[in-house]
Amino acid sequence: MDEQAIIDGLKTICYCKGIPKKVFLRHIAAGASTVEDLKALTGAGSGACLGRRCTSRIEDLLKKS
Ligand code: FES
């Protein structure tokens, strides 16, 4: 894994819970295929904004994978 990929993986996807992109990518690689799967596995979407800020970013990760 190159340096840029490592930095990219540290980008925060769910701000309320402080969950970085690499956590979502790991679950997608293991078979998670829906936003609901990823929310259940990571706790994303259960923060103060109830997913208003992170849901579209999770959807984007799934589209790109
Ligand atoms: S940013 Fe994910 S629950 Fe608020």
C-alpha cells in the first residue's frame, strides 16, 4: 500500500463517530454491500446527525468499490 492510499484511508467518513474510510473499505472487502450493512458493522449513522452527513459518503464508497 502506498503512502497516498494510507492517507486516503485515514479520511473521516462518519464525523460524529470518527470512523475513517479504511474501516468501511475493510468491511466492503469482506462482503458488506449495502449502506445498512456498513452502518450496522461500524456504528456510522448513529451519531448526533443520525447519518445526515455520512450516508451519502458511504453510498459513494459502495459505488466506487
Ligand atoms: S456523521 Fe455519521 S452519524 Fe453523523
